[in-house]
Amino acid sequence: SQQGEEDPQALSIQEGENATMNCSYKTSINNLQWYRQNSGRGLVHLILIRSNEREKHSGRLRVTLDTSKKSSSLLITASRAADTASYFCATYAAGNKLTFGGGTRVLVKP
Amino acid sequence: EAQVTQNPRYLITVTGKKLTVTCSQNMNHEYMSWYRQDPGLGLRQIYYSMNVEVTDKGDVPEGYKVSRKEKRNFPLILESPSPNQTSLYFCASSSGQGPYNEQFFGPGTRLTVL
């Protein structure tokens, strides 16, 4: 199975609500990265959090990392219709590979 | 503008007909990689390159080849495509000789093998 696995697989919310998605992984990591993908397009980097960091913010995005539980969460506050996309976590562990999870599909209804 | 470009964006081909998907970045990045994206399977890494003339297999390298003769280019070669290689392909690049920084992705190449 994959190193990073997102939960839930899909999420539907109303505009203005917060969206939270989680990523669990299996092995120790150097960093964890979150990406957004609009339908069929290239991925866009959102936030990178290193293994010695616990929380990072970028605009309406908040990422937490709990290395003891091997999990991370991405919170999008005050969601907008433009936030409709798939969100992926990716982990950088040993070696030179980045491993992606299966993604969370987020639908923000106006 | 800093970017990763891929060509072609869409390709329909037949089994066994050799094809190359080009990838180019203008950011002087050392690390480049190829991924394929299939429904329900997320992104899986095919090959990566840490620098010129240094390439290595990712998680799903079978049926693919790559080369890195120049820093900016990282073509993906399918010598004898098969229908199970029908997929959405992404090239990505980042600074440093590993994926420890932000990855910049190309727009994707949608390949159909009949």
C-alpha cells in the first residue's frame, strides 16, 4: 500500500465552511508536502512541512504534523468554490523518491 | 516565467509504436522526475534524475526509459507502448539533488495506447 494515504477520499462542503483532510504514512519522513490538483491539470505545491516542525500556515491553509502518530492534516478555512480540487500529500523519506497518497477530492458548493 | 513544459499534451497511439514525451524546465533544477496518474492509484513515480547523466528507477519503471543529457530536459521514452500504459503523465522538477523541496509540475500528457 502507499506511504501516504489521505482520509477522507472525498469531501463535500458549503462555501465558507472549513475543510479538513488527513494524511497517514508508515515510515519516518524528512518532510511532508501537500499539493492541489484541479481536474486533470498539473499539481500545484501548497505547503512543505519538515519533520521537526509541528505546524505551518499559508494564507487560509494550515498544516499540522504529528510524527509520533505518523499523520498530517490540512485545514482549509473559509472555503471558496475555487478550492474545489483534489488534494494530495506526498512524503519524502529515505532515498530520492517522493511518494504520493491517493488524494482527497474536495467539492465546495456555492 | 518559471515553468515545466511537456509535449505533447495529448497523444493517441497504437501498441508497439515507439514514442517520446518531452519534458523541459527553465529553472536550472537538478532533480527531475516522471509520474503516472491512474484513477484510484494516485501518482506513482516512474523514473527520477538527480542531475545530468544520473537517473534511477521509481516505483513503476517497467516499459519506460529516460535520459538526462542536459540539465533542462528529461524525456520519457516508451519503446513499445502497450494499452496498460494508457495514463496521465506528469513531469516535475525541483532544486537540489533530491525531492526535498517544492516540486514544480508540468501540465500533464494524456496518453492513450490502442
